[in-house]
Amino acid sequence: MWKKRIAYSLILLIVGMILVITIFLQNATVKDIDEPRISHMADVIMSTKVSRPGCETTDSCYTPSKIMIKQGSLVTWMNEDSAFHTVTSGFYDDPNELFDSGYLDPHESFTFSFEDIGTYNYFCTLHPWMKGQIIVELD
């Protein structure tokens, strides 16, 4: 008689464990681990803390600070800093009004199409130490 009780107890225990595992697996969430995380797509980044002087010593206010592109290409700048920035053509003391992003909020971007070959300097109107250059080559 005690053998039957042990057998029934074992069967109940096994059935209970199967039920608990089944319920757990049905309620478990599957994370999308195969889906890549996409960061902001940009050619030039304004990284964090470039609103403070110092990035000019490592030429990292705009990253990269100088790029070469083909004629007719688009360039996108992304503000990943917590401060406002601009992308303004020319130099701080001599803007040339070819392009101006206006104030870019954090995580906001600006895109410009370079149709003519040449060298284009740009800067941030709010942070004069921030400067960069686009070199447009023949396609």
C-alpha cells in the first residue's frame, strides 16, 4: 500500500513540474537578439561634450572633421551632444551663407547636397572652436 502512495506521489510531482514548466515557457518573452540596433545614420557626428572648449585640440568637435566626397553627394550631420549646435558654411568670422542648419536640437540632423567641386569649410555659430571641412571631388 505504501508503494502505491509513493508511486502516486511521484506521478503527481512529475505532472505538477510539467505544468509549472509549461506555464513558465508560455509566459516567457523572447527578445529580438537577431535584430541589429541601428544608431543614427550620419556622415559627421557632433559628439557629447563638444560644446565645451577642448575638442579642437584633438580635432574631434565634428567627427570626422574633414571628409572627402564625390560631386552631388549628400552629407548628413547628427547632433549627439546634449547642447544645441549648428552647421554653418564658412568661418566663424566670415560665414558665406551657402548652408546653415539653424539650431540643431540633441539627436537632430541636417543634410546638405554638395553639387559643385571644391573645399567647403563650416563651423558652429554657438561654439566657435568647432569647425570642419568637406572636400568635394569630381564624380
